[in-house]
Amino acid sequence: MMNVGQWLTRVRKESPLVHNMTNVVVTNFVANGLLAVGASPVMAYAKEEVADMVRLARALVLNIGTLNETDVEAMLIAGKAANEANIPVIFDPVGAGATAYRTETARRILREVNISILRGNASEIASIAGEQVRTKGVDAGDVQSDLVDVAKKAAHMFRCVVVITGKDDIVTDGERIVIVSNGDAMLTKVTGTGCLLSSVLGAFAGVGEDVMTSSVAALAYYGVAAEKAATQAKAPGSFQLSFLNALHETSAEEVDQYARIQGE
Amino acid sequence: MMNVGQWLTRVRKESPLVHNMTNVVVTNFVANGLLAVGASPVMAYAKEEVADMVRLARALVLNIGTLNETDVEAMLIAGKAANEANIPVIFDPVGAGATAYRTETARRILREVNISILRGNASEIASIAGEQVRTKGVDAGDVQSDLVDVAKKAAHMFRCVVVITGKDDIVTDGERIVIVSNGDAMLTKVTGTGCLLSSVLGAFAGVGEDVMTSSVAALAYYGVAAEKAATQAKAPGSFQLSFLNALHETSAEEVDQYARIQGE
Amino acid sequence: MMNVGQWLTRVRKESPLVHNMTNVVVTNFVANGLLAVGASPVMAYAKEEVADMVRLARALVLNIGTLNETDVEAMLIAGKAANEANIPVIFDPVGAGATAYRTETARRILREVNISILRGNASEIASIAGEQVRTKGVDAGDVQSDLVDVAKKAAHMFRCVVVITGKDDIVTDGERIVIVSNGDAMLTKVTGTGCLLSSVLGAFAGVGEDVMTSSVAALAYYGVAAEKAATQAKAPGSFQLSFLNALHETSAEEVDQYARIQGE
């Protein structure tokens, strides 16, 4: 797991086009965040064009934060086109477990599209995998073992890398387990920081082959940038601005220096 | 009307989930604003899930700023589910009076859903109530009496608390009249400050029983935060950031100290 | 081309209502940007109301950044209503050339609606006009002659003013050619700066008769504001904030002083 910073260097050099089908709350923040990272965002939702658009991209990010039937239909078209073209698909099942419609739609997408990376919080991933977890009380150095089990189960069920984010982030392909402990609680005070992370996972997956390693690198980078922003901003308006700045300014060397990664 | 600040304390302690069905212009700002207040925002628009989602929430906010038939249908489903579950519904009739479609849709929502709080500017409320008002020339200490009459008429027509915002804010349940005179003209230079206020009215209504008092408390808090932000920011980009910070940082004590409230 | 600053003065004095039918990524930024300029933004998308809304406005801006069939149908209704009422229509063909659907939709809008100003980057305008251009290597003082030819061809094809933006901006009505060389590369690090420019072109077109001159004035103002913001902000989060501030603070005198305009 050496040299996670080199993934950031590759993203900035290659500026991968990331096709986002995300929710209406965060779309501006996701686009600005990807630009700050050094990637190239594009948003396209119409069933008439999503297959054409995704073939131009290096990654596809599906996010059901404000889903509706029209968008889900287009997500399935885009996802299948991405699969045919060997383009990695990242899926963020926002709110799975909150309503039956979200949980069922998440499972439908996972059934019809081959997902490379599934990212959510503990309750979202657990609800999709048919598990229940205590979602309180996770803290650094004491990751709940049941969360790791849920992540591994989901990775086996959906044959993908699973990322459960929280105070510590869990990354697994079903066999290997890596814990990334960067980040800051201010991330929870700005809407869309999880959604943007999913798109950043897409940018990193777009410049390499090993989505397990690219995901660890993306998580470390994202968390280091958040820590940097939090040293400058103590309130949510300021933090949003500082975080976009930090995504732009954080260097590969800083990622290598400050990354807190445990595991294989 | 003592201790309006205690409402803010309750919102921050209970972090009520507020279900927003709002317009595409302001959705990010509303979510970040509610997080800054200390509430929990959720956005959901699909007719398949809005009834399920609203039953998890403490308030429902309907906003027709970029309405279309699909969203209006879902708003009616959500509104009726909220009524059945005794969850307060806040309605922001953005642009009523500007087009016949908006005015008629606003009236349809008011006919089919029991609204707890109707909030708009003078011309929006007047157009719904079938009145005409001079909307220029309102200033502090000299609230136009015809605006108060319009607010009272609307409160009787729709059996709800009516909030008309402007340089002075009018709150009435049809009998009691309260005027809140906090705020700053910079609020008019940032899009969505009215929409966010409607959602903040929802957060406050979600933690108590008396929507008249919760509305006065929300208006005073919102205005005090704006005044605080305006001392730090004189241009609109800076004000947006400072206002989100101020929503987060303003204390219950500051609200009690700086609130300018007249009336019963 | 004297006194481009006077156009800014007129916009601020008259505060023209600009009806935007734009994409979901940038809608908040466009609204806040127009407010910062001193114009009045409104967004409306429903086919039931767009004709009514556009008749209240001084300009209509159509942007296909996240197009779908429902929105395109409404854009055509709004565009035709604007034509009947002699209200200028600005068209931003975001992503034309990227997918067949976008290119064909852009041509359909240009066929069914009389456009006053067509604004895009080199590859967007070229793809609509059926041309191919090298889109790399444009720099100040050395505008590619083939880009000017593409702009002139498009102006003749669609009988409108064409604006191709890049490091240098080209404005032509098919006969006259003006080059505006203001701006800063930081504009490419914030999403929606092109979309907002199209809406600012609308605000300026709304206060005068000569859309060629109003476009040159809008481009000079926008670029001068960007240069001002770039002196204060070196990272994208900060630049977005500073640019909104600069749009608000830049004076007519500064525009006249710093405008870099060549041509007739």
C-alpha cells in the first residue's frame, strides 16, 4: 500500500472524464469537487444519450439520492453500456434502508449492472446486504467487527469492492481488508461530501486497474484534504470553501505523509 | 414571547429530520443551511417513496419554485401523508401571482393539504388570497396595515399560521399578530434565503406544538444570524458563506438578546 | 466600442428579469451570479407556464447542459413565445458534439427558435456548424483564423450573433468581428462559469437593442471581474466566492479602464 499519493498524481495528469448521474442536491458541489481534484466532470441523465456519454468517460458514478423512475431507467442503460465498454461503475445507494423504494432500487441496480465499487455508510450497506448493524459508536482504532463482516458479505454478494465510510473507512474486496482513518467530523456538516467522495472514487478508479488500491488512495487523499481544511475552517460555510481549496492544493507528498492506513 | 432562544436549543438538541420538496435552484443551499442550523435535511421527490419518507420526518416543506406536474403530484401525496401522521407542513408558494399556473397550483395545494405555516412575500400571499397590495415602501416601524390585513385574511382562509416576510416579518394565526424586525438587506442578494427560511420554519415547527411561537422564534434567529453575517460580509459571495457560518454559530443567548419582536 | 461600462450601469439600474432554462448543475450559481451582476433571475421549466413567464422577462436563456425531452419541449415553447414578444433568446449548446442527441437537439432549437446570441466554446459551435477545428493552442494575440471563420459561418447559418469563448473571446454578427481578451484561467476551475456568462449576455441584451455591442460589453465586464477575483483567490473554492463578489463590486469605470477589446 506504498505510494498512495501516486494515484493522485495520475488523476491530475490524466484528468479522467467522470460521468455522474447524481442527485439534485449535490450536483454543483460534485462538479466543483471533481474540478478541484483535477478530474473532468460531466453530468448527463437523458436515456437518449447516457450510453454515448459514458463511452467517452473513464468512470460512471450512479447515486440515488433523489431518484425517480426516469433517472433509474437511464442509470440502468448507462450502467450496462459502461459494463460493455469495461468502464468502472461506482454506486452510491444514498438512503437505502430509509424507504422500501430506495432499498429495492439499490438492489435492482446491483442486480442488473456489474458494480466495481459500492460506497455507503454503515446503515446503507447493511440494509442492502440484508443485515442489521449498530451504527453508533464507531471510533478510530475500534472499528466494529460486525461492520467489517457486513462489508465482506456485501463484497461477496455483489462481487465488488465495498467501501463503508464513517469515522474510519473500511475497504474490502471480500478477502483483503483495509482501514483508512483520515478525515474530519466537519465533513458531516456539509451536504454532499459522501456523494463527492463516490465521484472521487470514480476518478481514481478511472486511471488504474486495481479498484481496491485506487479506492484506498482516494480515501486517504480525501481525508487528508479534509484534515487540512479543518485546520483553517471551524464553521460549515468556511469549511466547504476550504475543502474545495484543499482538494486542489493537497499534494501527492502530503497524502503519502499523512495517510493513516492499516491492513493488507 | 420570552425565551425565543430556547427553540433554537431544542432544534440543536433534537436535530429534527426535515423532508424538503423544494426547487432545483436552492436545494444545495437549503440542505447546507439546515445542517448549519443543526437540523437534519432530507430531499425526496418520487411519488413511490414520499409518503414513506415523510413519516420518518418531523416536518414537510413544500416549495413550488420550479414546479412541474410530476413534482406537484408527489407533493400532494406527501402532504396528505403528513396530515395523516400529524406532521406539520410548511408551504412556500414561490412566484404565486407571476403565472396563472403557479397561482392555481398554490391554491390547489392549499385546498388538498392542511398547511401549518404558509410563508411568502407580500405579493405571493396577496395573490393567493385574491388581494392586491402595494409591495413597495414597507419599512421598519411602519408596517403597512393592509399587509397585516392580507396576512390575517389568508390565515382565516387557509386555517394556518401565515408569515409574510419583508423588511419586517408579519406572523399571524388570524387573531394574534407578531412583527419580527430582524434581518439584513444582504439576504436579498443571495438566492434561496427565503426558501431556506421556510425550511428553518419547518425545523422549528418540528420540535414543538405551537407553530405560531416556533415561527416567531425561527424568524428572530434567522434574522439575528443575518445581522451577524452582515457585520462580516459586504458582498454576496462572502455573505453566503458568512451566513451559513452564522446559522451555525449564533447562540440561543444571542437570539434572546438581539431579537426585535413586537406584538402579543 | 466606447463606453462598454455604460451597459453595466444600465443593467444595474434596470435590473432586467432574465428567464433561465438551464442545467441542474449550475442553476444556483447562475441565480447568484445574476443577482451579483444586479439583474433579476427567474427559473421556470414547466410547459404549463414558460410562455407566461418569458413574457414577463427581458431575456430568455436556453442551456442544454442536462437536457431531457420534457425540458426541450418546454424550451421550444418558451423560445417561440419569446420570439413573438420580441424578447432576445440566448442559446448555450453545452456539450454539442459530445453526443449525437446534444448536437441534434441544438440544431433543432436553432431551427425552431430565432436565437439572438449563440454562445459556446470552439468545439460546441464548430460541431453545430458542421465544421472541425483544432481546439488546442488558442492564445491571446494569436486567435486562430479558422475559429473566426467558424464563428462567421455559424452567424450566417443561424442569423444571429455568435460568441465563441476561450482565452480570447470572438464576437461576430457575420460581418463585424470583435475580440475580447479579458478573463482568467481560474474560470475553468469553477463549474458553470460559461453557463453564467450566457445568462449575463442575456441580462445585457435585455437592456438595449444592439446585441453585438451588448455582448462585447458583457464579455469585457465578466472578464474584468474574473481578473479582479483572481488577484485575491488562487484556489477554486476561494475563486468562486471572490468572483461573485467581483461581479457585484466591479464598477463601470473599471470595465472601461481594463477592457481589452480589438476590432470594429
